Amino acid sequence: MESGVDRAAIPKGKAMWVMLALMLGSNLLASFNQSLMNIALDQVATDFHVSLSAANWMVLGFTIVAATTITMAASLLKRYGIRKVMIFGYAASLVGSLLGLFALDFPMMLAARLVQALTVGLFFPVVTSVILTMAPAGKSGTLLAINSGVIGVGLAFAPMLGGLLLTYVGLRALFLIPVVMSVVLIVLGALFLHDIYEREDRRIDLLSVALSFAGLGAVIFGLNEVSRDPLPSAVIMVAGVVVLDLFASRQFHILAPLLNLAPFQHRRFVAGETLMMLGYMGSIYMSLLVPLYLEGTAGFSAFIAGCFLTVPILCYAGACFVGGRIEDAHGIWPLVPAGFLMLLSGFVIMAITSSLMLVIAIMACVALSYAGVGLVFPTLKAVDLGSLPKQLYSHGSSIHSTLVQIAGSVGSALFVGIMSADVDGLMAAGMSKAEAYASGFSHTLLIDIAIVAVAFVASIFFARIMRKHRSHQTSQANDRPAAAPTAQAQPASSMSSKRPCAS
């Protein structure tokens, strides 16, 4: 029996697939909660009379809480088990959604988002760990890709459904959908969730929680405001980095670390996760800045803007599945560089078409870029986790989910912060809102093009190294005597050849 996994408790047959489906449904809720406000930033700024950078805290505050919660996920899973952790996540989603539904002002709605964020912080790493533990042999990579695709479906339909409610009912109505989803999942969870990990009386280090929250908060706050007030913002960011360094140092000196950082000792994991973060920042640009362009410059309603985004994000979901199947069979060369090239090409063409107000052409570019992210994101996740020893799977998963939230926060703070400063400055100088939004969009797009270009070049080197590593391990596996097969005789670069332990 693998360490930390109660094999006798893992459901079989239909019960296993029902629980896996419930895990996917849980991440659908989490992705919907996460993307709920992407289409609504302009409306939040208008309804509550705040700047775009202030409205952006609906996204930033969410991701900071989610990232902090992710660092606790492995310890909470060990201490309380899957049933309690998941049902608590459903309840947090329900409470936060009800609070947002009846919010009276901006602080109350922000508080609702912070409570909702607990769901993402718990579900993303826990669901990944459960999928890897329960997946049939040879299906891990495909199931991870399906998981990413399900998240993509949530990202796709959240703008359309959210835009429909935002346009024809109002801002608070956005919270109706997660209320219904949360109630359904609470009922299904009580019926079909099983505890499959051995339990430990693991202590949660509250000082580490505080350091994580404070450090991330300071860095993200500084990024969000650096365009408005550079020197104080830079000081706050430096202070945040110092606090995060204290957090990291503490994890190596306490008996039960909040987040086991041992995966960072594996260079392939670090390189792959760095590329993943750069690619995810491109995704964040599209999910936040494109709606602002469609609403602020092109003048579309939130509903129409959401409809425009649906097809491109579905391209992302489809590419996730295709990328997972290709990676399982052939590895990441040339899959990942091709994905980054698609992302970069879409952005470059978008820079041209956005200045000409060619909306259909812009959305075709967005679809191309989203498909590129879909090829990159789940593929790198599978390869990164597959490069780790078995006992570090759940820790690597938690680190991956934390880095996703950090990349989202950095991208959101950087791009929306710069665009907000541009819009406020240009409108104060007498420019119209549409012109100011167009200028801010073009400015931030050039920054993201530079980031993705660096990622594309780096991905070529990384993918070639991983191809050589895969060929070497496959050659070793083929040289082993057929009479003495081992788990290592499977292709090691695919996530399907690995199985995790609990935490």
C-alpha cells in the first residue's frame, strides 16, 4: 500500500467513476466562482463608483485568499479527510454566494468573494490529488486533461451566463448560479464522497498561514498600484517578498510544514512551473482585459461580451483534452512550443486588429491564443508532477495550484493596474472612455507579448530537454528483462506512469 493511501477505502467500478465525476463537478463550481467577476469589473467600477484598480480587488482578493488556502490544503486533507474538506468547500461557496447575492455595498461584495475563494483554494489541489490516486493505470494524463477541460468549460460559460444576468438582472444576480450549484453538490457530496486517505493529527501552523497571506497580499497590492504610485508600491512589494522568504524558510524548520517545498529541489519541476506561470498570465490577460475592451471600447453589453468569449474558451477546453492525449502518447515536443507559438501569434495579430476595431478578427485571435494555452497548461502540469518522486505528488500539486493563483494575481494586478492608470490619466486629460480603454488595452497587450515571447523561446529548450529525458527512460525500460517488469518500466515522462501518495 502506498504511503498515506487507504487502498481498501478506494471505491471500485461505478462508485469510483461517480466520485471522479463529483470531483470534476467540484472543480466546475470552483472555476465558475473564480471567473465570476471577470466580465463584471467595468460594472463594479460603475455601480460602486470606484476605479478599475479598486474593482480589480474582486479578482485580486479572491486569488490571494485562494492561494493562501491552497498552502493549507494538503494538511487539511490529512487531518479531516476528503468528505469534510469538500463539504466545507461547498458550504463556503454557498455562504459566500448568498452574501454576494444580498450585498449592500462594495466591501460586503468583496467579503463575499473572499469567502468564495476558500472553495478554489481547497478544490483545485485536492481534486488533482484524488484524480491521480484513483485513476486507472494509463489514464492519469487523460483524466488530468479532462479536469483542465472541465475547468475550461466553467471559464467559458461563466462570462456568458454572468453577462446575461449582469445585463438583464443586475450585478448581485451573478451569485445565483453558484448558490444553486453549491446546494446540489452538498447533497451529492454527502451521498457519494469517500475518504480514501489515512488520517493524521496534523497541526496547522497559523504563523505560516499569516506569513503566506501577508506576503502575497503585499506583493499583489504593490503590483496593482505601482503604475499610480511607484515608490511606495515598490517598497510594499519588497516587503512582501521578504515576508514570503520568511514563509519559505519557516517551512524547512518546522516539524509539519504548511507547504512542503521539497519539489522546488527538482529542476525540471521548477522550469516547467515557471513556463506554466508565464502561459497562465497570457490566459489571465484574455479573461480580464478582453472583456474590458469589448465593453469599454467596442460598447457591447456584458452579455454580448460574454457570448463573444464563450467559443474561444471552449477552444481552450478542447485543446486541453487534445494536449493531454498527445502528451500521454508522445511527450511534450513539439506540443508545448507549438502552444506558446499559437498564444504569441494570436496576441501579435490581436495587437493589429484591435487598433482597427475588427471585433470578429480580434475574437479569432483570442480563440487561437486560448487554444495555445490549452495545449500548454495541462501538459506542463502533467509533466511537472510526473518529474517528482511519488511521495511528493500532493505537495507538488499544492505548489502548482498555489503558483497558478500567484500567476493569476500577478497578471491581474499588472495588466488591470496599468490599464486602470492609463484610463484614469487619459480620461482626466479629456479623452473619451472608449479611446482611453483602447489605448490601455494596446499598452498592456504589448507588455504581454514580450512576456509570452520569452516563454516561447524558453519552451523550446525545455521541451527538447524533456524529449531527451523521455527517450532515455524509454530506452532503459526497453532494456529491462521482460520477466521482471516493474512500475519503472512504463514511460516515465507521462503522468500516467506515476501514482501519488496522499499528502
